[in-house]
Amino acid sequence: MLPLAVVVGLVAAAVLVLLYQGAAIVLAYQMVKLVPAPPPTGTRPRPKVSVVIAARNEEDQLPATLDTLLAQDYPNLEIVVVEDGSTDRTREIVLQRAPRVRLVDTPPLPPGWTGKNWACWTGAHATDGEWLLFLDADVRTDPSAVRRTIDWALDERADLASLAARIETVGFWECVVLPYFAQLTLLAFRAAHVNRDNSKTAMANGQFWLTPRTTYLELGGHEAVRDIVQEDVAIARRYRAAGRRLRVAWAPELAITRMYRDRVEMFEGLLKNLSGPDHPPRRLLADIGGVLGFYLIPLALLPYAIWTGSLVLVGVGAFLYVALFGKHFAFSRSLGTPGRYGLLYPLAAGFFVALFATAIRRHLSGRPMQWKGRAYPSRQQSG
């Protein structure tokens, strides 16, 4: 017979886990959702939009991205691809679509810059649109995506408007890990709160974000965060600190992306975002504790309850199993991934424990983070 204090403590811990798990669902439901717009009517004036795509070895994804951009129903659109030292057919793909798509070469990478930030900064200065749309080379868009987003940004008087694209999951590890990653992102940034002007929360999705040129230049753009790998969040924080309006929307029908091709690429791609001063070892240790405490250790309650014979804990443990696996099943389905992969969420949690542990090891050893043939210091400092 377990002491009453132990039973009460375990029940309280289970309630805390359920509240934490429920927070992701609440935040997901609070997200603004943008859907495709019908063909334009009337003569609403719309500003010129310059699309800037930083491309480095993107021959597989860039054709679809450019072709969906060329199919946009937004007439006042400029498309620029900044060729960032590719060794594949990226340049040829862009030139095949000239003159509707313009190719810009990056000058040599200056010291202290990440490749993407330098390419985006170069592209911004090679365009003349009133608004800048920074788009990743692997994001495919609905024909109304630019018009729908610029209209939303204008209606909201936003200084930075960002879309969360639907993440296409193909391989086994993509299906298991990326829906879990989406939940962690929702919780870490409290994404739905970004749209509250009185909130201190700040984030943007670097895959698709839109800003007036004047605001971008006034606040320093990519130059101000030139050495930061997670530049989208850093820029959003600068906008928030300057009192500018941020908006984020979930737009699975407007934009879709396949972020990674396999488990190794996914691991390195997520690992690179754990470099820099925002992710010191002590925070990464706390992240490991959070994953273990809220996602993995609670699964031990039911076996423990059965072993001890506590009927109260058996009931609580069984409810935890249903709630945890049911939530991840539903979350995976809501993102377009078969729900059965959500039932494998302990594998995703283990993936992130390994990811955080690797980041700690690299921080302590000083080993650089690797991405697309470039090395980035694990102990970056903001410039």
C-alpha cells in the first residue's frame, strides 16, 4: 500500500503534465488561420512586393517554388533569387525562368555573417519593392498566397507578417519528429500570443515573412542579426522591442514546405538552430528535463501503478496514456501526417533528447555546427 502523500504527489504531477499537454492544443486553436482567397475583384491598390529567395544547392526544391510564384495572381510582383555559391543546377534553374525571375550573385561572404543572412541582405538591396517577402527556396505557394498575405498585413497594419506553412512529411522520421517539433515550437514561443500587441512574445517563420522595406531598413534588417543562425526570431524580437506590430498565421493551404529529406539532414538542420547565446548548455539541460518530465517519464506511471497495486494510480495512469497518445495522434492528423505516427511520439521525444545532448557537447567542446557545407560557431555572439 503506497503512502497517501506519494499517491497525492503522483496525481498532482499527472495533472501538471495534462495541463502542459493541453497548452499546445489551446495555442493551436488560438492561431489565426489564413485560407486561399477568391479571385480579386475591384481595384484595391496594392504595393509592389519583392520576393527574395536565398538559394544554396536547391535544385530539387527551387523549380516548384519558382513555378508557384510565377503563377501568383498578384500583378505587382518582383522575384529575385540570390545564388549563394551553389555547386548544383540552382543557377541554371533560375536562368531558365528569366526575365520573370532575376538572378543575383552574392558577393564573397564577409566575416561574421551567416550565409543566409548575407544572401537575404544582398537580395533586399537588389530589389525596389515597397514590401519585402523573404521566402525559403523549398516553399510552394497557392496562387493567392502573396495577395492574401499582403491584404492581411495591410488590414492588420502589421510591420512583420509571417505564415506558418504546412510541413510536408514523407519519410518515417519526418512523420514521427516534425509534428512533435511543431508542438514544441508552439509552446516555446507561445505562437498565438505573437498577435497581441501588448505581448512580449516575438517570433517569425523564416520560411515566409513579409515586411515594409522602410521598416526593414530602419531596424537594420539582416545586417543587425548577421551572425545569428535563427535570424527570423532575432529579427522579430528587434521589431517587438521597437514597438512594431507582429502577426503570425497558420496557413496550410497557402504555403507548404518539405523541410528535410532524411533523418540525418533533419538532425543537422534542427541542430544548427541550437547554436548561439540563446541556447547555452544550462538551457539545453532544462530542455532535456522538460522532454523527459512532460513526455517520457509520465508513461512510467501506469506500469508503476500496476506493480504497486494502487487502483487510484492505475486509473490516473490509464487516463494519462489515453490523453498523451490521443493528443499526439490528433495533432499529427491536424498537420496532415497520418495519425498513427503520433502514437510513436516517444521516439520523437528521444530524438530531441539526443539533439539537445549533441548541442550541449558541441557547445562545451567548441565544435562548430554544420549546415549546407558551412560551419557556424556553436558559441555565437550577436553582432
